[in-house]
Amino acid sequence: MARKILAAGNWKMNMTPSQAAAFINDNKEAFANDEVDVLFCVPAIDLPAALAAAEGTNIKIGAENMYYEEKGAFTGEIAPCMLDDLGVKYVIIGHSERREYFAETDEIVNKKVLKALEHGITPLMCCGETLTQREQGVTMDFIRQQVKIGFLGISAEDARKVVIAYEPIWAIGTGKTATSDQAEEVCKGIRELICELYGAETAEEIRILYGGSVNGGNAAELFAKPDIDGGLVGGASLKPDFSKIINYK
Ligand code: PGA
């Protein structure tokens, strides 16, 4: 069975709850396309408003982060059961901004991925190299390490539910997209690693996204690559033009 393209927005720290509701309400017709999965991962405080605005549409709403403990003295954190209670079924885990500014390690990412799966929430697990790593030719070694540790302890049955987002750090928010060949090369390498870890069937099923300056102009070329199953989109997901990514064909 062919993998369905996922057009996922990552709003980062943008949009208030009322702006979130207005944006979804104003654009829901333009964002309608049953052939593509459409998802917006939004700030935690926007979740109720975004979920309400997306009700009855094809738009799915996810979170941008989550903690790995069930509850307790972790001031400011969001527990998986809180997302679950709202009906949130997706969460971004280990985005490079969380790794860089909030000291998330591969081990923390692994705990969060496991916890999301335990709660039936689909994790979008991010990985990606720095410019130095790319220039030194260690991209695939680094990505393999991130993905291997991120997937520690995950069964084959659960592994196929994870979405992996390959986002080279040098391409995020810079307007500098990886070429479709560069993006495909790494996404293919990730699929090969999943095949080594879990076998061909899981590798065939798992969705691997590319992220980093995806826009309406480059989505078609990227999504046409055999191992790229959609995009994780930052800046371009905050604009009505996101419809061009959803309707990339
Ligand atoms: P960008 O962000 O599309 O603005 O480059 C992508 C991301 O960080 O997920």
C-alpha cells in the first residue's frame, strides 16, 4: 500500500489561540484535500481553540512537545494524558530547536517517543545534522545515531506508527532548502536503517518527512521522491499559501 503524503505544519511559538482559530476557520476550504493528511502542530495553549476550529474538517491538530512523565512536580510541562484528554493524536518530539535551546538529548527524545506511543499519540520524531556535520561528511552517521537511540525499546508493531522528520538544521528557517536529491539521500538512508532494525515491511510502511524551508514552490519536487512522504513545514504553514503545499500536485 502506498504511503499517504503528510503535510504537517509546525507553528513553533507563533499564533495566539484566537489567531489559531481564525486562521483555521478562514482557510479550511483551501486546506481540504482528502488525498493528503493535513496536520498543524500548534502551541499547547492553542490546542483547544485549534481543535474546535478544525472539527468536522480534514485538518488534524497536534502538539509541538510533551513531557515523558505521567504527572507530578514538573512545573510548566505538559503530560501525555493531558494531550490525550483533549483528543490530540500527534506530537512533535525532538525538534532541533528543542534539542538546541532546551537541551533535549537523544535519550530524552527516546523517552518521549515511547511515552507518546504508550498513549496512542503519533510522535513526529525529528532528526537532522548541522552544517559542520554535513561539510565533514558525517551526516548519515549522525542521523543513524539519532534515529537508533530515538527508537530504543520500540517494538516493530509500534515503530511503524512513528513519523520520522528529517530536518537538516542548516535548512530550517533559512530559506536554504536541501536539494531534493540531498533530502532523498538521507530519507532513503533512514528507511534503510529502519529496515535493518525492524525489517522490510516496517521500513515500507513508516512515513519519513523532509523539513527545512519547504514551500509551495518546492513541495512537488520533494514529495515526488520515493522516500519522502511529505513535509514538516515551519514558516510556510503560518500562511494561507500552505494550501499550495497541500495541493502540491
Ligand atoms: P521552516 O521550519 O519550514 O521554517 O524551515 C521547519 C521546521 O523547523 O520544522
